[in-house]
Amino acid sequence: MSVVYLVLTIASLYPNEAAEWTTWTTWSPCSVSCGDGVIDRARTLIPGPGEPQSDNPITMTDKYSCYSGICPVDGKWTRWGSWSECSKACGGGERKRFRSCNNPKPTASGEKCKGLNWEKEDCNKVDCPPTPTNFDMSICNESYFECDSATMCIPIDEQCNELVQCDDGSDEVKCDEVLRVREGGVRYSTADGNGSGKTEILSVVLGFVFLLTLMLILH
């Protein structure tokens, strides 16, 4: 019995010559809408005359790779940048911050980022100092900072010292850009995220004091 079973099994694996393959099906669409995928086609073995029909017919599949183009990438925002310096030191100004649509950047017809790439908010709402009465503008020479309002001036050393004196607050605006040499010292300013200025003064005088002290010690 085992020999007969083996013969029948081998016969099923090698069909009768009268069996025929169907024609190939048409190629299927690419398996993906973008990027790398697969297309395939198939054909089935039809049993010959007198051969039993099988519930699981022998099928041959032919496959090839396909490419459906670059996949679209939707754009995404970066994190918000730092707030800019407040546009005014008093009387109500505004500050802005920005972001970019490149995290990632939209490509291949991908969706653009929704919303604006900037936002703003109010800042420094405190009232400005009052305008001095009958201020003598003739004193406003090169050693003075003239307020943008053109109604007063202050000593240039007092610009960007974190104390608003101009009646329009212009003496405490854009302090992160201030870089000046004053009275033998270097004065520089930076602004933090909320628009308030932080000022530091490096005085050359301290250098002279240190050098003089060192000379006295050596002698």
C-alpha cells in the first residue's frame, strides 16, 4: 500500500501531459501608491481529460518590482523661536516669535503647515515717564542720547541701564544691539526673552587698578 501511495503522490506532482496552463492574467496594479512595490500576474494549471478537479489548483505566480513615484511628505512646524525684544520699553509694545515649516519640509505635493509662522503678544504695558516741562534741548550734544520723541535727552551713559527715562521709552529699546565704548570702558547689552534688557559694564579702570596693585606687590 505504501508503494502505491508513493506512486500516486509522485503522479500528482507531475501532472499529465494533457493538462494545460491558462494564459497569464494581466499585471496587477502596483501594490503601493508611492515608493517601491510589487506587481504580479498568475496562471493556473487545468487538469487534463479524466483527471480529477482539485480544490487547490496549481497556480504559478510571476512578480516584478514597481515604483510609484516619490511619496508625499506633509510639512511640520519647528518649535517656536525665542521672543523678540519688546518694541517699546513702556506704554505698551509688542514682541514676536517665529517658526519654520521645515520639520520636515513639505515635498511631492505633501500638505503645507497650517497656521501662521509667527505670533505676537503685548509687552511692557507700564506707563512711560511724563514729558518734562520746558526741557532745554540745547544741552543735547553728542554726549547725550536724544529720545525718539525729540522732546528730551539723557546722558548717553544712562541709555540701556534698565531704567526708563525717555518719555517714549526709546532709551531702553534695542539694547541687545548696543555696543559702544564709553569713558574708557566697554558697555554691552543683551535682552532676555521677555524683552527686558540686561546690561553689563566691563571697565578698563578695573584693569588699571589690577595692574597697579600687581606692580606694588612685585616691588
